[in-house]
Amino acid sequence: MSFPSGHSMLAAITYLTIGAMLARAAEGWREKIYIIALSVVMTLLIGLTRVYLGVHYPSDVLAGWCAGIAWAIICLLAAKLLERFGVVKKRPVLTHGPTGR
């Protein structure tokens, strides 16, 4: 009944997709690595807590992660496709502060 873990899947979908999109907009490689690492750590922690609390088997969590990662990859590919056809800007730029400077 609990296969795959919904919490693990939604954590992977949310954190990895947002992390990947923010990393695309970041300027420096250190910022990109930090953003991706933070999203991966959050995804892993949420999945591991499901096993620790005893509400899921490790296979449930692994399946949730796989489904979430697949969704995040589909979103990234869609963003790349939209870039290629000129629907969105090539690389969004994060602004620093309310004035954009």
C-alpha cells in the first residue's frame, strides 16, 4: 500500500526541480554546487527519515526517489527545449537585492 513513498517522491520532485532551476540561474560554479548539494541533501534526509521512522521499507523510498528524479529530469529537458525554441530566455539571471544591482 505504501509503494512508492509519496514523501520521498515529492521531496525529490520539489527540491531537485527547484534546485536545478535555481542552479541554472546562478552565476558562479560554487553557488551552483551549493544549491544542488542542498537540494540533494534535503531529498536524502526526507527519504531516510521515512525508513528511520519505520513507515516505509528502503525499497519504497528508493522507488519514490527514482520517480522524483525522473520527473526532475523531464522538467529540465522541457526547460532546455523551451530555451531552444526561444520561448524563454537562454539563462535567467538572479538579482541581488530589491533594486536588482
